[in-house]
Amino acid sequence: MMESLVSFFAMGGYYAYVWPAYGLAAVVLGGLLVVSLRALRVRQAEVDRLEGGGRRRRAGGGGA
Amino acid sequence: MTVSLHRFANPARFLKIAALVLPWASGLTVGLLGLGLYLGLVASPPDYQQGESVRIMYVHVPAAWMAMFVYSVIAVASATALIWRHPLADLVAQASSPIGACFTFLCLVTGSLWGKPMWGTWWMWDARMTSVLILFFLYLGHMSLSKAFDDPVRGAKAASVLALVGVVNLPIIKFSVDWWNTLHQPASVMRLDGPTIDGSMLTPLLLMALAFTMYYVALLILRVRAEMLDRKLRTARLAAVDAATVPAPAR
């Protein structure tokens, strides 16, 4: 078990090339998802704030 | 009447369809990625010449396909935006270019990581690598050009023109390995006479490519929605500025 895991991670001696390739793909593609979700959330909050604020003002309520 | 329907009905319909597609695209991405990674990293055999280093292929080749596919989507969307002024087309193009840039970047770096042990060099200024590097710069140019004007309509138009001019690069990438001498191997999957790659390697390769495609669809939906909100906010801000500067009409 241990041995086969070690040989798996050794990648026939190419571990220094194979794992960075997969790791970088995970970081870049995962990072893109995080950035995209955050941008969506920030904008949605801004839209909600504007629309909610507008309603409050129309209703004669207090400040922003 | 038709103009107003054309302008406003489509984004609403897009949101409806997107809400249906997003969970499927996300689920398929996870499933296909899991299966593709298992087959690619564990179950598939090492190459008889390249040994285990061939496993870089399961990231490198799908990333390369996506780099070109996403650019084709941008080109079609740009043509649609310029000719029919479809309100969604610019959003799709602008939401796509950062995704395409990421896939192109991955293609270049994983290719480098594969080239070092197999060819003995990180980089060669040959036709395949240079044309993909140009694709990367086209993406960066598209991203910055669309944000370079105060008026987003002018930015979108300039970016569309750049995207369409850059289309000439796609066949150059595809056929560079046939037209010029290169270290890069010729096509082994998308060939007129059928794939020359063994099924045990072709299956994980196609699974990873499908996973990347589904991931692109999911990311595209998220980013188009963000772009839509962006337009909404811009309109709201402009309206607020107008309300503040133009004297209010008699009440």
C-alpha cells in the first residue's frame, strides 16, 4: 500500500513535472472560480443595496 | 416594439436558461473531472516512450483545445455583436476572455513542464509555441481593450474588431505543426483518418476535455451574470449623476 503510493507520487521520476502541471491547473482554474464568484457577489450586494436604499428613501425612512 | 423586445427579452431568457443549466454544468464538471483524473493519473498506462510524463497530456491538450474553442466563441459572439447588435453577445465575449486566457496560460506552462523532460528545453520559438503565445496576448489585448474606454459600447466594439482580426491565428495554431518544422508532435486525435492514440489514453483525454468544457459553461454563466449586474450598476450610477446635475423639473 505504502509502496504503491510512493511509486504513484514518484511518477516514474517525472514527479517534478507532472505534479506542478496538475497543481497549477488546480490553482488557476480554482482561482478563476473564486474570483468570478466574488465579483458576482459584490455586484449583487451593490444592486441589492441600491434597490433597498431606494425603497427606504421613498418610504421616507432614515439615511443610507 | 420588436427592438425593445429584442433588447430586453433576451437577457431575461438567458437568466432563466442559465439557472437551469448551471447546476447541470457544475455537476458534470465534478463528475467528469473525477473520472478523467482517475483514468488519467491512475488507470491509464504510461507511454512506452515518454513514461509517466505523458500524464501531463491530460491537462495540456484539453487546455489547448479550450484555448482555441473559447477564442472561437469570442469570435462568433463578436461578429454577432457587430452585425446584429445582440445585447448578450458582447457580454459573452467579455466574460469569456479571462477564461480563455487562463486556459491558454495553462497550456503554455504545462507544455513547458512537459517539454523540459521530453525535449530538453522549456521553450522553443517555433511556430506552434509562438502562435499560442500570440493567442495569449490576443486574450490579454481583448480584456484590456474592452475596458479601455469610458463608454463601454466603444470598448466592446474595439474588442470585437480585435477578436475578429485575431481569428486568423486559429488556423495557424492548428496547422503550424504541419506547415513548419517543429519539436511539437502533429495532431493525434483530430485527424481526418481518425485518432492514432490508444483508447486507454483517448478516453481520459476526452473526459478531461468535456470536464473543461462544462467548467467553461459554468464559469461563463457566472461571469455573464456579473457583467449584467455591472451594466445595471453603471446605468443606475449614470441616472444618479443625471438626477444630481440636471435641475429637477417642476413638481
